[in-house]
Amino acid sequence: MNNKLVIYKCETPLHMGTGVELDIIDMPIQREKHTNFPKMEASGIKGVYRNYFELKKPNKEVINRLFGKANEKEENSGSLGILQFFDARILFFPVKSFEGIFVWVTCPYVINRFLKDLELMGEVTKELKEKVNDIKLNGKNIITQKDTTAKIKEEEIVILEDFKYTLEKDKQDIINDILKLLVLKNIDQQKINKDLMIVDDESFKFFVEMSTEINTRIKIGNDGVVENGQLFTEEYLPMESILYGFISVIEQTNSVEINEAINELFEVHLLQFGGNTTLGKGIVTIKTENIKGEKE
């Protein structure tokens, strides 16, 4: 299989929703059941890519070959596409900082899962996995890079939201090792190189649960007041959030037209995902990278 690592960066708040729920938030975002971390469902990602091709290259035969053909009444048949899409998982989450406006945070659990997923796709990350396994964070210390803009140098502390962390000096090189796996061209590479931090798993879980955006929406009636039952809340993954996923080509083809379409798909750099597209939500920058195997 031809596997690609896909990095998704939210340029505007993103609402990949689960529908209406009887909870504090009427319309929450998609989350993993076991971790409650934000995610983007593979079905939604596939649908956006398919819609892009249907608008740009309305060739039904090519589109059905790439994405599959649904059952049609007149033919009563369906077929699988040659592209396989995976859920997008959170990698770096933006958090307000005392200095430097904001930083990206991640945690050992997320890094280990990212490395495990890369290995399943063919990347060799054994040495880095061993380094990550050595990380011991207790909720009071944090790993940053040496030149981060979000630390108070005199006291060697970092303040994120309302929490204070102490710098862990002997592990700073591990962030460089992680970033070597990600050629984040056109995705704020300079800032990520400066302001990426590793917090403990519990702190990360708190941030991704409590630091999303909650917007209140209303519908105004003809009399100028809110209509009954038309006040509701929507949750958004904040802009600057960075997720990762994979796209695989599970079947090779000799068709020049199909291969050209696949190459074009991997060169798409900007798409709109989720709801409220007319409000400018869900604009996402995309970076697709090759999986580097052991032979390379």
C-alpha cells in the first residue's frame, strides 16, 4: 500500500459535530469514546475530499474508482474505492500562555500513539519511542524547547491558562526529534519549532476538554426576539489545532487518469470541513507527507 501521513491545521474554528445531544452543550464536536479527545471522523474527511473532486473534476467513473460507488437502485450494486481514509487524531492543541500569546501542547500518551500509528503505516520510530517512554511528568513540570517564547526565564516557569509549570531541562531535545518526523511546510513551522510543549497526560486531557470554544447561537423571529427553543450552543475545535491522520492507496492501477487524480488529491492544501461553512468555519490547511520506511 502507498501510505501518506496527513497533517490537518485548523485555520478557523472547526465543528465536526455529532448531532444534537441532551447535555450541557447542545451540539458537541466529535470525540473519541475512550479518551474524550477531539477527532475528525474518517467518513467526514472522505466526504469532503469526494465533494472537492465532484466539483472540480465531475468524472463519475474516476470518482467512483477513487472513493467507491454506493448502491444504486437501478443497478443494485456497489463497489469499494481504492482510497482508504483514517480518522484524524489530535496531535498539538493550542493553549493560552502568559507570554507569547499561545503555545501548542501535547503529552506522552499522544506522542506514543502517534509513533505507534506511524509504525503501523511503515515508519520506523523505535529509538524515539524509547525516549518518550522515559518521560516522567507529574502535572507540575513541563518539557519545552530552549528558545521558547512562553517561559519566564528568571524563574524558569511556564504559565498556561491558570496553571503554572516548572521547566524540565534534561528532556528538551526530544521535541526536536518529534518535529523531525513532521516537515510542516506552510504550517507555522517557525512557531511550532519555538512553542511546542509536552505536558502530562492529565493536563492535556483537561485542556482538550475544557479549552474548546463554545458559541451560543440564536434565531430571531419577526418580532425581533429569540424564538422559543431557538437558543442553542455549539462546540468548536479552536483555530490553530493540529491533527494527524492517514490516507492509503490500497490498490494500484495502470490508469493514467486515476493516478493523476490520486496525485492531485495528495496535493490539495486547503479544504473546508464540518458545519457552518457559510460562517467561515472549518477552513483547514492540509500537508501530506510520505511515510519513510526502514529501507529509506
